[in-house]
Amino acid sequence: MNKNTNASLFQKAQVIESLKQSFIKLNPKIMIKNPIMFTVEVCTVIMLAVTVYSAFNSSQGSFIYNVWVFFILFLTLLFANFAEAIAEARGKAQADSLRKTREETPAKLVTNGKIEIVSSSQLKKGDMFECESGDVIPTDGEIVEGLASIDESAITGESAPVIRESGGDKSSVTGGTKVLSDHIKVVVTTQPGESFLDKMIALVEGASRQKTPNEIALTILLAAFTLIFVIVCVTLKPMADYTHTVITIAAFISLFVCLIPTTIGGLLSAIGIAGMDRALRANVITKSGKAVETAGDIDTLLLDKTGTITIGNRKATQFYPVEGSDKHAFIEYCLLSSVSDDTPEGKSIIELGREAGLRMRDLNTEGAHMIKFTAETKCSGINLKDGVEIRKGAFDAIRHIAAEAGNEFPKETEEIIKQISGNGGTPLVVSVNKKVAGVIELQDIIKPGIEERFKRLRKMGVKTVMVTGDNPLTAKFIAEKAGVDDFIAEAKPEDKMEYIKNEQLAGKLVAMMGDGTNDAPALAQANVGVAMNSGTQAAKEAGNMVDLDNDPTKLIEIVEIGKQLLMTRGTLTTFSISNDVAKYFAIVPALFMNSIPALAALNIMKLHSPESAILSAVIFNAMIIPALIPLALKGVAYKPIGASALLRRNLLIYGVGGVIVPFIGIKIIDLVVGLFF
């Protein structure tokens, strides 16, 4: 999915469609899902009846005045509906781009060893199909044979192809992606209509979006505020009768609509949808709005060391020949031992040798026999034509080779190995003719800027935990260097599960990322489980988010998106309630100042008349909703600050600002309205 798609906030086509939806959403069956705006709709209908009545009877004010009040209340409804519709339209635009990749494609179904061309819609779970260079993968599956370079740009928006192969954690393929090279056989893992792409489309369209617990709680709170202001408005009637003040139905309705939290009520759904949309634009598919929201409350974050904290591949940093031997000759042995080593570590040894002045083309490997690495021998190397045997491998493997030949393992080499391990590195020992020749130091390279990101998380109150298969000594060194708060060394799948459960028992919310089948239990146990799109189907099913970029550091970004969602909702709620206070002091004194002259002192804005005061407040109440739509969609600018600092900022900017802005806005509107009423 292209990250630049629909980058601007308001696309012309989206705006036109959202305007249509603003009217469609006036259906009471839809409006009742938002109690506050449904209440406004009821008031608008009552106001319509009052307007018609005033055309024949002036007891409820002039017809023109009532028309204006009705029109503005109607606009308030449309603006609130537009806020939700524009948020939904942005998601639907993403869905349309995804739907193009789900077109019917031919599939090469393998049946009894024969190939049959069928439609992708005919494939069932458990079927096997094959793809070769140029084929579009018809549906989701797991590679069971072969490997291939695959273009996933239709899904992720990234132009660089990726390698997918059988037998590992990079075996999952997605329907709609294209095979660029080689040949693979794939087993279908989903039923028709239940593919990952189908689920993505349904999610981004909002069809399955449920209100989150926080949204429900806030809706109940706002409904309570609405009930309180119903009581406030009802009590004004006896006061009006006592003071012989005539208050029209239009005035009561306007006062009520202005006092209830219509601003946040109109924007609440848009904020939630926009949160999922922001995650989608970060190339993260969320299975629910709750997942995004929960990410904002995360207390503990589990991160794999390899690929997340480190660059993913260890790099050769130093050669240590046995004391008294020639360093140049030792480096030559190291390069020769790496001729058949096509791992990133092996390539880094050759690169380090090049920096020392030696190149592979200068080495004589004619007639040599390459020794591949195996899990059993734990070493690799080369047998040269002249009978020289060079091996490179783990400390215990080379020590065993030397011991079997009756050769001692030098004590100074053992000290170097301890020193490397103590510094968080990995020692590779090199032997020549079964005698120890020296050590190559491999180091995990910490990703640039990762320490600063962990500091940001710490400021948010999030505890970071590094998960690694390294020994405790190496794990401790990397953890301290990277700046994480805790680590799990020599981690097995059950260790991750146990850690998550213990944190949850302590009342913490936990997030983690994984890509393998062995990560599935922990992903399911975590409050926020992010599976990588390249991972296994089991991992993607277990998590409640899927990262299309396969970027392990995305967890940090997801937490920030979640916190931004919660902050946006909090700031707009603060602003809305503050608005209500200001509008109360704008309207009530103006209503009664003619019958109770003493209240004129509270008319600090010096509003023109009760009629202009009410109309100005209602106009402001309607206008503030579309004015805040960009903020609801983009979110409040996020800064990693503590809860108390955040509360102070909220109260200062959106609390005080929420009081000041209405005073200014209503006064300006009153200056214009006062010319007519």
C-alpha cells in the first residue's frame, strides 16, 4: 500500500462522497448510535415544527429568526456527520487501492502431480498451487517447496522485492503479490473470501469496526453531561416565569444544544477511525480500533534483539592472531575460511580483510575443497590443494578439533574469547591444520538512534525489554549499550509467554512483535501482538496487528500512534467541555439581563441582544466542528512527556483555550448578527 496514497487531508472525490454521506447519516437508525448527535437531531426536528408554527403565530419569535436557528442546527448535524464520513472515506480510498490487487487471477492448481488452470476463487484451504516468474500469487498460503523473489509493492508500497522460502519464518505469501524469479509451490491457508487481503479491505472500510471500551466509556460520560444540561435547561423555565422573562422554544433548544458536548460528540467517531487510518498509513493493519487504543496504554514492550535493536547481522570488527604469529597470514586464513561462507557474517569478514589490504582475488583457491557449515560440526572452512586445512567456527567446536589432534588451546586465546564475550561480541575461532590460529571478533551493531527512541519510550512510561537467544553476559552488554530497561537471555518461546503473563498479573499492558509459529502463543497472550507480514500464517492469526513493512522497530511507532489517538481524544474532550462553560456564560446572562438588570454585569462580551447572543452561540457551536476536523484526522502533535505534564498542557492549551476561543468567536459573530437582529 503506497504510503503516499491520499496523502493530502481532503481529496476532492472524498469530500464529494462525504457530503452525500452527511445526508444519508441523518437516518435516525444511524444517528442513534451517537446519543449526543441524536439528541441534536431530535432538537432540530422540534425546531422545524416551531419554525413552521412561527410562520402563522409570532408567540415563539419571528419566522426569520427561527429559520436561522433551524438552519444552523441542521448544519451542526451535517458537520458532525461530515467529520465521520470524511474519516471513513479516507479508509475506503485505501480499500479501493487494495481491492484492485484482489482481482480474479488464474491459479496453477496441483492435483495428483498435474497442473490445472483454475480461477483463484475456486481455491480452497489445503489446495496446492505453483507459481513461477511473472505469476501473480492467487491467494494466501505457505511455501512448501522452493524459494522466490516476490514483489509485494501492491500491498506494502515498497518497491524492493523480498525473498520468501519454505521451511522458515519467511514462508508466508499474500494473494495479489507477484513472483519475480524462481519457482515455488504453495499450500492455501485460507478459505475463499477470508484471505488476508479480504480482511484488510473489510477493516479499512470500517465494516467491522467496533467502539473501543474507552469510546464507550466516554460516550456514557458525554450522555451523562447531556442529561445534566437537560435538567439545567428545565430549571430555567421556573426562573423565567418568576422573573417574567419570555424564553422561546428556540432559545431553550439553542441553549441546550450549545451546552451539551456537541463538539466532541460530533468528532468522537472520526477520532477513532482516524487512529486506525494513521496506523494503516504507517503500513500497519489493525484488526480493531481497540488494538490501536491499547497500544497507547502499553506499559511493557518486548523487542527482539536481532533486527530490532541491532542491525540484524553481526559484523566482523577485529582479527586476533595467536601471540607470536603473523597477523597478515592470519587474516589470509580468515578470508580463505570464508570463501564458501555466504552469510552476512562471512561477507563482513571478507570486507574487514579488504580494509586490511587483502582481496579475495589475491588468494589462491585453485583445486580447493569447500567445507560448508553444518549444525553438527558448528564450523566451516576450506581444504587447500597443498593439504592445508582451515576451519572457522564456534569456540567449543574448534577446541574439540584441536583436542582430538592433541593440540593445546592457547590460554591467551581463551582470554581474548572471554574479553570479546564480555563486550557483547561473538568470538569465531580459526584453526589451521587443527591448531588454533586466532580469533575473529563479531559484534552486534546497535541501530543508530535506537537509544534515543528508548529514551522517548521511557518518558512515556513504557518499560522496554530485549529478548535474545544470547548468553546472559552478551545480553547484558547489548542491553546496557542500547539503553533497554530489562532483558531475557537465552530466550525460548515459553520464556516470552511467562514474562508476558507475569507483567499482566502485575496489572501491566504488554506489546510484542514476532514472525514465527513459535511466537504465536506469546503474540496471542500479549495485549498488543504485532505480526510481521512476512511471517507465518500462525503468527498473523495470533496477533491483533500486522506490519506490512516487516520492520521490527515498528512497535515503537505503533505505541506513539496509540498514544496520539488517546491524546487527541483527551484534548478535544477538554476543549469541548471548556467550550460549554464559555457558552453558558455567554447565553444565560444575555437571556435574563432585560428582566434582571444586575445580570448585565455578567454580560462581559457586551452581546447585542438575547436573540443575537443565542444565534451567535449556535453559529459558533456549528462552525467549531468542521474547524476541528483536521485536528481530529491528523491527531494532536505528539511529544513523549509524562502524564502530569500532559495534563497540564491539556488544561493550559485546550482547557484555557477552550474558554477563550468561544468568547472571541461569539463576540465576532455577534457584531455581524447584531446588524440584523
